[in-house]
Amino acid sequence: MKITGVAINNFKGLDSVVFRPKTINILVGRNNTGKTSILESIAIGFIENFLSGYESKPSSVINYLQSGAEIEFELAGNPREVTRIEIRKSSIEEIIKSLRDELQKILEDLKRDGFAYLASRYSSPETLARNRKLLKSLDNAALQASIDKSFETIDKETIVDVADECIVVRLNNIVNQYMGIKYSQTLRSLLRNFESILLKDVLNIKVEPSRRTALDFYWSIGLARTNIFDIGVEPVITRKKEPSATVNAIYVKDPIKYLKSLRDKGENLQKLAFDIESIIKSEGVVPNMLRFNFDSIVFETSEGNKEVSMNMMGDGFRTLVSILSVLKSSPKGSIILLEEPEVHLHPGYVKQFVRYLISLSRSTNIQLFISTHSYDLIEYLILDETMPKEDREFLDREMMVLRLSRTDDTVVSEEMDYPTVSSSLKNLLLDLRGV
């Protein structure tokens, strides 16, 4: 399902950008004009929990002059669908409730699994039986009293700082809350406070303040909730179950790393390797190549066949192979977001990349959004005299260039169709090469 309309307001450095995408969409502009922001706004709409990558400060996705952001997508269909995203900063009340809820979950798990360890760690043999019995008998009121007392040591200014970096995201009717690193740190402080209250007021155990005390407590928590302390706290608190995605979207910043991630997942890439081999041979990318796989290439030489490790091939060839793998492995109808694919790609390979880009778009209904600083890429799309007539006609209908520029502190967007781009290459050169 293709995106036919995009409206972005107050997302990162973008005040207001509205455009109507086609099948192949090229984003151009000088640095700091919002190309990556547009790719990320699309990723938020169609890649589950994409915002988890902002665990240090999720609120940075909101324009610093605003309190919220909005993104809206129109999708092809009959009737047309609309995906709407609203992003705002969390309120103080929401942060307090989230901290309480999360602490309550942890404490309930500890009551079931971890308190016995805590009791034995700090109890003498004579009091161990008593403390275990006491911990087992703790009711919710006692736990709540401990939580309340823990919160007394967290000042309001800290909660304000936490709320400032956390966000609430509404995607249609689904609400998620994304927490930052200060939320994690505050939860840890609450746990330390609770530990002290539990040992001193409930178990009457005297423990000298030390780093080891807290670490032991965290260890016991890890027994019950091992997923919590990967980064301190789960970055996403989901209020409702997310719906099944109607669009498959892929965001690729580093094609080589993306291909490695496919291999690390243990996916069977034998057919993909065969497809890539066919493309390389048909395009004449590497002379005298006999066989290809993702580990090595076999060349025909005057001295016989020679096998060369992929790691010994240049970055340009490995990048091309990785980009082709991204495109070829994506399901039909996918949305692919490519950030500056020309990085490490030799200009001589750009032509093969462009040809396959067109072929794939025509045959698989894939929609592409590509940010670039490559004049070669634009030039091959527009001026390649060897391009087949049917490819040229396809680009005339299905390619759009979104030119982004900055006036004062405002990003301005301009949609350019194929004929307009053809007549504006000199102006685009200023944006692509800065000359």
C-alpha cells in the first residue's frame, strides 16, 4: 500500500512540510534541511517502536519551539486510509503514574520471586525463617506504604526534568509512552529508597550504606524482570496492543550493517545470493565473475579459478551488493527508506543501482524514499541516454524530487516532477555539491 500524501508539522526541525509522494521519491537539499527528519517521520508511522531508538531523550523529535508534533499519511486505496500521529510531551501526572505502576510491577514480582533472596542475603540464620515469613505475609497496603515513602525523597524538580524528555505518542487510537534515560535513573533511585525502607523499617536489618547493597537488590530484581535493566527501564510503555501493520516499511542507514543483521538472524539467504549474482552478471558489474555468495566470490583468471573473500572486496562493491540485497529481499508493496545510499558507493556503480531501482519499482510495487547528496544519481535518472524508453516513461509518471531548503530558521519544500528536474539540474547542483 503506497503513501499518497504526507503532512508533517513541528517534527524536529520541520515546521510544516506537505507533499504528495510517487513511487520513487528523491529528497535533496543541503545539510540540516530536514531530509533525515522526513525519513524518520515516515518510519515512525510504519515501523513498530521506531522511537525506541530515542531512549536518551525521546522529546527531541518535537520542534524545540513547540509542545507537540503531528504527522499525517494518506494511503492509496478505495476508500483512502489516513494514518495520523500525534506526539506531545508527557505531563508530570503521567510520569508519576508510570513510575508508580512500574515500581508496583517490580515489587509484585519481587514479592513472588525475589524477596526470599533479599531476606537471606541480609538475615542471620536465626532470623531468616522469621523474615521470610514476614515478607511472604506482606500485603498490598504495606507495599503501597513503602512506595509512598520512597516517593517522598524524589523532589518535584526531578519529576519535571523527567517529564521534559518523555513523550506520549498517539497513532490513530493507539497510545504509547516513550521514556528517556532520566526516567530510568529516577526509577533506580526509587528502588534504592525502597530497599532502604524494606531493610530498615520492615525487616529491622541494619546494613551499612554501600554500593553493594543496591547492586544486590538489582540482582534480585533481575531474577524476576530480566528485561528491565538492559537500559535501566523498558523504553516503551504500551497502553494498548498495537494493530498489525498494513504497510511493511524498512529504514536503512547503513546497507552493509543491514545485510549483516539479516545474516545474524540466521535467515536463509541462498536464493537472495543467487539473485544478486544474476544482477551482477547481467549488469557486468564485475568482469569474469563465475560465482557469488555473501562470503566470497569466485573469479575466472588466466591461472584458473580464484576465490576472494567478500571482506577483501572494496567498500563500493560491498555497499552495492548490500543495497541490492535490501531491495531484492523486501516484500512486494514495501516502503523502503534509504539514507544517502551513495555513501561508499563508487560513482561507477551508481548507474547499476539506478537501473535496478527502476526495474524493481516497476515489477514489485515497492515505494522508495531516498535522501541523497549524489549528483551522479540524479544525473543518471535524468540524462542517461542509454535508458530504455519504457523506463523513461515510468520515471516521467512515477518519480518526484522533493527539494528542501532553509530560509532563516524555516525549512521550505518544493515538489519537482520529472520535467521540472530536467530543467533545474544546475540549481540542484548547488544543493547536491554545494558549488
